[in-house]
Amino acid sequence: MRRKIFDVHMHFPRNWEDPNADPRPMVERLAETAARVGIEKACMLTGGRFGPSYEQGIEILREYGDLFIPVAVIDPEDVEADAVRWLYDLGYRGLKLIGVARPYDEPDYLPTYAAAEELGMPILFHLGVIGGPVDYSITHPRRDAAAAQAYQRMLALQDRFPRRDVSAVRMSPLHLDTLANRFPRLKIIGAHLGNQGNYQYVASVARWRHNVWFDMSGGTTIERHAMEWGLIGREIGIEKLVWGSDCAVDAIEAHIERFEAMFDQLELDEDARERLWWRNAAEIYGLEQPTWAQE
């Protein structure tokens, strides 16, 4: 059965070896892959520190208006309320935060969130440790040629960019609890099920905050933990989860197949699967109307 899929976490493609290369062929390849695997809507995370400017990004994405929802990657140190309104007028319909200089619930950031709430722009927050080119829990450059090549590429690129000032502590799911209480109509998505070490915090926030959801992207380790910890449908309710790819274009189809196998193992019914693949995210972005139980 072909699934109707909403992807909340797709990055604008970038050629890291040649940052000035025209991204249009890579965007076209993403669109072709999405059509083939059943992704009917995808939040394309665009702009910010890397990738095209907001103006160039939106110009390209307009060519794929039926597929991509433009989501602006912002730094709240620079993007305040007026800039959020400018991004909305430009065509962006959501925001993404990662690698912030201060915690997500820093008081100086609140006007940015207030503007997003006012405009109905969901915000996707990266949570936990930011990944890198080599996953040392499963491999190492000393015994894996692909890992060695990835490490060498990382070394070659290091001098092109400034040293990163990032902290997983600033990107804790507990900060989303603060924001959900302060902005009850702001639609908040936390990435990667909170990431390793944060699963219980995520379950607690999801349990009590109506306007917070969590995406299940992050790769095979987080997928394994989701099954081992009972995060899908037990610790975290089905209605509080959304799906995101957050992976290379060549890995998207396998990513979908792994989740379908996980849902089979969990013996989820069709209603639960439709919510995880499509409806929860579609309700967040206003493509579907929420339904409520009747007496």
C-alpha cells in the first residue's frame, strides 16, 4: 500500500565541497525522489548559516509549491519579530532553530516566538547533541574506509567555517516546556525524539503540553531506542509524533521502509499509521482540520 507521507524535516540540499554550485539540480532530484516514495508534502529547511539566502531559496522552492513548504532556518540572535514577519511575507511558513548561542527559552528570544505564534508559523527545534560525519557508536575511521573518508573530508572543510559555538544543554526538550506554557498557540516540534539522553524529558513534555510534537528522525540508533524504550504509542502518544527524513536523498526510501517495518512490529492499525505518516503533521501546518472525540 502506497503511503501518503508528510516529511517535517528535509534540509535544502547543499554541495559542501562546492558551496557556490547551483542547487537546482539537487532540489530537482529531491523532488523526484519524494514523488517516487510517496512524500506529498515536505518542510524544506532553508537559509540560515548555510545554504542559499532566504531570497534565493524561496525563489527556487516556488517552482515546487505543491510539494515543498518553505521553512526558514534562523538564528534568534539576529532574527527578531520584524524579521519573522519579513520571512512570512517572503513565503516562509515555518521556522527551524539549531545551534543557538543561548538556551531556547532565553527571554530575549521570546519576541521571535511571539511573532511566529501570531503568524501561525510552526517552529522545529533541534534537540540534543548535533551529529557529525562519523557515528563512533557503530564505526571508526581505523576500521572503516567510508568513515575514514568522511573524517578526512571533515578535516578538509574545518578551516572553511568558524569554530562552532554549540551546546546540547541549550537545546534541551525541557526548554520546549517553557515555551509551550508561554505560547500556548505556538505549534512546537522537537526533533529526533529529543535525542539520546533526553527521551524521558520528551515523554514528559509530550504528556502534558498540547501544542508540542516530536519528530522521529535521527537515524537507526534513535529508531532502535524508539523500539527499546517503547516511545511510539506507549511513552509518547501516537498523536504527538510526526515523521521526518533528515537524511541524504539516497537514504530516504530505506528510511521509510524501516519505519514501515517498525510499525508492523508494533502492530499499529491504519488510523495510527496514517497519523504518523501524514495527518499529525498536516494538522500542524493547517492542511487537515483536527478532529475531536464526541460523546
